[in-house]
Amino acid sequence: MEGLSFLWEGILSITPQQLVMYAVGIILIWLAIKKEYEPSLLLPMGFGAILVNIPGSSAINQMMEGVGETHGIIQWLFETGIEASEAFPLLLFIGIGAMIDFGPLLSNPKMFLFGAAAQFGIFFTIVFAVLLGFDMKDAASIGIIGAADGPTSILVSQVLKSNYIGPIAVAAYSYMALVPIIQPLAIKAVTTKKERMIRMPYTGGEVSKAMRIAFPIIVTFIAGFVAPDSISLVGMIMFGNLIRECGVLHSLSDTAQNGLANLITLLLGITISFSMRADQFVQPTTILIMLLGLFAFVFDTIGGCLLAKFINLFSKQKINPMIGAAGISAFPMSARVVQKLGLSEDPTNHLLMHAIGANVSGQIASAVAGGIILGFFR
């Protein structure tokens, strides 16, 4: 009977805002399991949203005999791995770098342009968010959602001490998961069927091992001199890629791609739920942030497409504008979307290698964009 009494008291202490967060958590878990949208991220985020919103949750605060009140596991992970050192997002970048093959980009360097153009929505959204009344640092943190790069969004919003880390993280990872739904709509809005049928035979040559090894080192130097605040982001990606390409660290490369990336993704997903507590998350501004994040994401896609259309005005060898849309950081989902759209218009038109080149360029560009934002607004 006493246990039932405690249960009933706990149920009665639940607030309407906490009920909303339970629904958010269940929706994220459903999307992860049923729809398989970024399950490694959305599932721990969804479960964490439930954990931190249970009244008196020991995942946030707990009483220990002889010690008194102390931080629970999720708060401790957040303060250690994100707030104090930004370690989790940066360690994840090592795994991401180890997964990326920059060969398609190196064999077709003009794809660098589309990685840069597909960051347009970030800066456009920052201006728009400021006009809507957001503090400059919050606006900058919201704008980076457009990169479709969850770790960068978390890192930037944390370093800038944004008041909306939770909504920003949820928006960033949600839009990463929804790339196959959102991007085709944005692409078709600014391209014609004829443009989507442009054929681009892949003529990229073999990239030497020396070039593959030199590339991450050169990029680190360039990013460091151009945007020093980006070096922690870009440097970790390039370090991971150097491990992959050097040819003498096979086991470490496998560990970075699998063990490290999976572990950090798991911890990052459940840790960021600390910022999803009902009193912080259930606010009108959360909906506005989600809409602004969608705005940034869509205009990043459009920016890449429009650059390709602009280049085609002066070029004899036409570029399929959909390639520009792959310049966002959502790797390799965005490239697959472009390939699928290309095949739907012409079953013999294979755009994947071009799209992969633009997509990996977007990985670098989003990290540089994050560093530029930190340099301006920190």
C-alpha cells in the first residue's frame, strides 16, 4: 500500500509541461524505431527526455549517504562532456572524419564551391532571428541548425552559452533525420525537370595516397589560419581522416569509425536531454526555434542549388543543380537523396559520386562555418 501511495503522489506531481515532454520523448523513440530516422541519436534523446522529466529524477539530482545532494548521471555527463570541455561533440568528429572518403572531392575540387554555398541559410537565418528579437548569441546558435550537423550545433550553442541548447539540439538532429523528406521538396521548388535530368558523367581520376594523406594536414593549416576558432572542429575531423588514410593504423581507424563513434553518439544523445527539461523546453520560443531551424535548412539546400544554376549561365559543361543541394553536412544522406532524385527523373543518370564530393565538402564547410560564428559572436 505504501508503494501505491508513493506512485500516486508521483503521478499527481506531474506537470502539464512534463506530460508534453513525455510525448516528445515517445515521438522521438517512435521515429527512431518505426521510421529508422537517425535511431542512434533520436532514441537516446527520446528516452533521456523521459528520464529527466520524471518528478524528483535522480538522473539530475540524487541524495547520497554521507555526501548529501549530488548531481545525477545525466547532469554529470552534461557538465563533464559538454559544458566544461565540449569533449563529446569533438570526440565524435574524430569518428566522423575516420568514416569519410575525401577521394570524390579531391578528384573533382570544384565541389568545394557547393559545400560553401550550402551554408548560406545559416547566416541568412541569423539575421532573421535577430530581427525576431533573439539575442545575437542565441540567433547565431539557431542559425547553425541549417548546417544539418548535430555535433556542430551542440558545440556552437554550448560555447555561446545559448539559452536554447535543448531545442537547438532536437531541431538539428530532427532535420538531419528528415533529410529524405525535406530536401526533395526544397530541390524541386527551385529546379525544373529539365535541370534535374542534366547528365554528369563521372570522370574523376584515382587520387594518390600521398594526396589523401596531405589533404587533412593542408586543410587543418588553412582552416587554422582563416578561422582559428574552427580548428577544434575541423582539426578533429581531419585527425580522424588522417588515421583512416595513413595506412598504418587500421585497428585505430576501425575503432574510431565504430567503437568511438557509436559510444560517443550514444552518450551525446542521452546527455543532451539534460537541456530538455520541461521548464526550459516547453516554451513558445521552442516552436519558433524549430521553424527557424527548418528555414535555415531549406535555404542551405536552396543556396547550393542556386549556385549551380548560376555557374551554368557561364559554363558549357552544365552541372545538375541538385548536386548543390548535397553541399550540406548530412553525410551521406543528402548525397543519397540527390542520387535517388536523379534516378527518378532518368534511370540511367548516376549522380552519386558528384553528390558525395559535394557532401563531404559540406562536412568541412559546416565546421568552418561553426568556427566563423564562434569567432564573431563568442
